[in-house]
Amino acid sequence: MIALYEIRLPQAQLRPFIECYWFLNATIGAPCQLEELIYTDARADIVFTFGSPYLRVRADRPAEAQLMRASNVDAQRRFPVRIYHQGRLHLVGVRFRPGGLSPFVRTPVHELSGYTLTLKDVFGRRGVELEEKLFFATGDTQRQANLLDQFFLSRLAVLPEYARVMSWLKAIEAQRGMVSILELSRLSGLSVRSVDRLFQQVIGLPPKFVARTVRFRHALHHLMAQPATRWDEIVAALDYFDQSHFIRDVKSLAGVDPKTYLAFLSRRRESLAPNHVHLAVLP
């Protein structure tokens, strides 16, 4: 499969918060279509839509489908989605790191979590102006990346609690998601309630939910690196209660069972979706 996505990194000052900008410019004619299966990973995304609309379906609830015609902010998704592209595609995306949306919005991020919102809802008039500028820079991805840099640098305002919460997230990552909120409480010297409140202020989601996504991502990395790995080995390595627990978690976060998800990834290894750019080595 041809790699369709062009990836650009933001300016250095923005990289702790924004993983990358991505660009998709292609024409896909019927009966072909581009399918993405985007798992839940506690990150936020912005998608600027300038071409054909795309179909978005909840992977865990296939009856819930939306035809996405307008640009949107997908804030800390709590569920996996399938995306189907066809026609003239012109998309510009912003991929945030966990907690990366909070320095750029003035609304508490936990109030945005789980919602797909308009640019005006989240960024007001300036978000709409940015969309117009990106449209008129169509075909020049470097110019579009520069516009995104300018916009986010102008809004950058890091919360006082950001560094502390990032240290907790680092602990979760270091232990591959196998950290409880009680352990974070002991680590920080704060109450469980305070840890949960601060975590949601910065990340937008509870620490337990984020830990689940981290553990799933480690399982995914392991399976992609060594597809022949027995599931019970992953269950033991990542402290799942049993194999059924592991399969339920994968279905919840990816929308399908592990075997189906691996088959999907193996079909499109050469054209990783924005959800998977963290699996690639970026400059």
C-alpha cells in the first residue's frame, strides 16, 4: 500500500504537547476506499476537512455513524472509531500528546472529553480564521505547518499542575500502565481525590482509564513486533487478570478482538494512520 500520510513535526517549543501534524491529499475512486481503525489512546486530535466528507463509525457501536463534513476537534476520545475515506481527500490533522490539548484551550479539558466539537466551540473566532488560512494554503504543507505553529505558539499557556501530572503519566508509562491511583497518591503525597482531580484537569481523563490505554498500547507494540507471541505471555507480562480480561480490554479500546485487529494492521503496515505514528521513528 502506498504511504498516503505526510508527517511534519511542530516547532521544538510545541513538541512536548503536539506529536505531529499530518496531511492527507489523495483521490480515492469507487469502489476503493481508505479505511482507518483508530483505537482509544487518551489523546486529542484536530481534523481540518477541506475535501470530500468522510464516514466515522464507532467501532464498538457500529450503528452510531456520522458523515463528517466539517473540521472538528476530537477531544480525548473514550471509544474507538472506524473512518472510511473516498473521493477527493484533503485533510490536515493535529495529533496531540496525552495532556497536550490543555495548554491551548481555555475550557477545562475534562469537560471536553468524549466529545467531537467544532473549531469555534473550542477556539472561538480564531479557530475559524485558522481554518480559512489553512484552506488558502492548500498544496503547501510546509506553509500549513507554519500556520499551525503560529497559532499554537500564540495560545500556549501551561497549567501550573502540568509538570506534576506529567510526572505521574511518566510513572504510568514506565510501568506499562500497571500503576493504580493509590500508588500515584503515595508517590505524590496527595489524596486519591486530589490526584484524580489534577489528572483530569491536565489530561482530561481519569488516571485509571489512561493506564488502561497505556497497557493496551504496550500489548499492541509487543504483538506488532512479535506477531507469533502467545496471548497468555502478554497476559502475564502486563498483569491482565486472565486471557478473557485481555480480550475484553482490546475489544473495548480497539473495537475488535486482538486477532482481527492484528490482521487489520498487517494489511496496512506501509501506510500507518495518524493514530499509529508513534510506532514509527520520527526525525
